Amino acid sequence: MNATMRRIDQVTNILAPLAVGQVMTLASNVVGCGFILGWNLVSLIVEFFFLSRVYRIVPALSIKPPTEEVDMAYLQSRERRRSQQCLVSTCKDGWSSYYRQPVFLAGMGLAFLYTTVLGFDCITTGYAYTQGISGSLLSILMGVSAITGLMGTVLFTRLRKSFGLVNTGIISSCLHLGCLLLCVSSVFAPGSPMDTSLLRPFTDSNSSELGGMPSQSQKHTYPLRGGANQPLLPDRSSIHWTNNTVLFDNVPTGTEPESYISIILLFLGVITARILWSFDLTVTQLLQENISESERGVVNGVQSSMNYLMDLLHFIMVISAPQPQHFGYLVIISVLFIATGHTMYFMYAHKTKRKHRLDT
């Protein structure tokens, strides 16, 4: 069921941009925004109808499942205590419950995977524009990435049937790390804008006096503006939208990177790494199968909070290193976080297998 829902999600990621793009192309951006608004309103009604139907078909969902009297008293007392505690105490209780779970390491491993710039979000998209990637090509790459994610859901079901759930996570982890090696290679490949001199402070007294001429390796990226009162990035009025890419006023038209090897390796790694969905589904399944119903809501709430927290961390990373020349360092840091997350899952798998051998 989890894999089926993820497939629906991936198919939507393929069809939705195509549909909205056609509307905006044939009509206008305003009509496209109205189309999105109308679609969401209709979807809300459809969602409400289906949820109501599910509750009518399965009335047991509307009531709490029967539990032992002792358990019910415990739950009621815990709810009373929780209502009287402050937010800090509530968070502490939730974290304690999360930490006690046998799948704690697997959940934390999944959370660490959210600290990454290696995905089709606004950060990677912005970097792609600085490297001369056109909007049309980028949309095609997004579609290919969604197809790869769809294949990851199919791979999950087959691996689980053949090797079991825990081994599926191990295989998915190894495949994911292998794909990300392409992204690491892109940092050092020809055409990469990474400049080690940018680790020094942004303002250099000597270079500012000379006008801050960009280096040869930076000629195809967004250069910094000189002067104390000028922004690091140009404002919206200095951006020209063309059929190919985004160009700035102070960058000559037709400027291209020295080599496309770096950006090709990067997107090849990002697209193939969507095999991550099989690992995501593995951890989701483990959380569903190994957590008692009385604690499932609390644990899943903490898991979602950890995911969002680690996702927030990757935005902080970008704020600290905002220029295209910094992106290589963000890639390396992202891979380190992902490797740490998979290491946590390997520890969980080793512990689970050892326990299983002892029990048998």
C-alpha cells in the first residue's frame, strides 16, 4: 500500500507540471494560477468525499480500539499528565518514546537524509540555471527524475519479496550511496565552478581595490557585485528571461561553461539517486510494523519533526554558502550527512539480525 501511494505521488509529479505548463503556454500565467487554485478546491472536495466514505465503510476508525482496562487507565492518566505539562515536557516525553523504539536508528537515519542539496528543489534548480541549464531541459530532467522515483517504488516491492524488509533497506542504502558518488565526482570534474579561494572572507581589500575581477573558473556563473552598497546578487529587474537560460546584465550573452561534464555528472547522480524512495519506503514500513498502536502517533510526530528539522538545516547550509562556487562544498556536506544516515541504518540492521540469530 505504501509503495502504491508513492507511485501515485510520482505519477502526479510527472503529469502535474506538464498540465500546468500547457495551460500557462496556451493561455497565460494568471490563467495557470487560477487553474491551480481551482484544481486544489476541487481536490479538497474529492478528498473530503473519499475520507467520509472510508469512515462509513470502516466505522471502527471512528472509535478507539478496545484495550485492556489497565492500559486504558494508563492512557487516560498519561493524557491528563500531558495536558498539564508545558511544551518542553511534552517534547521530552515524545523524544523519550521515540528513543525507546527498536527502530530508532532507522528513523534517525532517514531524518539525516533530509539534510541534502541533492534534490530537485529550488536550490538545485537555481544552481542549474547558473550553469547554463535551460528551463525546458530542467523540466525534462524533473520528469525523468519522477520516473526514476516511480521505478524505486517498484524496486522496493520486489526486493522486499525476495530479500525481506531489513535487507531491502541495506540494498537500497548501498545503491543510493553509489549513485551519490557521481555527485561527488561532479565537484572535481571539468566545468565545476568550485573555487577554494572562496573559503576566505568575501571582502578582500586588494581585490576590491582592483574591482574584484572574477576568476576564469567563475566566468559562467553569477558573479559577485563589487562595492560596499551593492548586493551580492542582482535584483529582479536585472534578470532577462530567454528561451535558453537566465542571463544577468553583467554576463555576456552566450556565455557557456568550459565543460558540461560536471553538471552532467551532478544530475545523473541526482536522478539515479531517486532510488532513495525504496529506502524511504523501507523505514516507513518498519515504523508501521514495529511501533505499538498506542505510541504510533507520538513516534510518527517526532519522526516528522526530525525530518523537518534536518531539512531546515540544509537551508541554513545554503544561507551560509549561497554562491554557485560554494555548491561543491554543499554537495560534499550533503553526502556526508547521507552517509551518516545510512550508517545508522546499517547499525540498526546489524542489531536486528543479531537479535534474530539469538532468538532462533
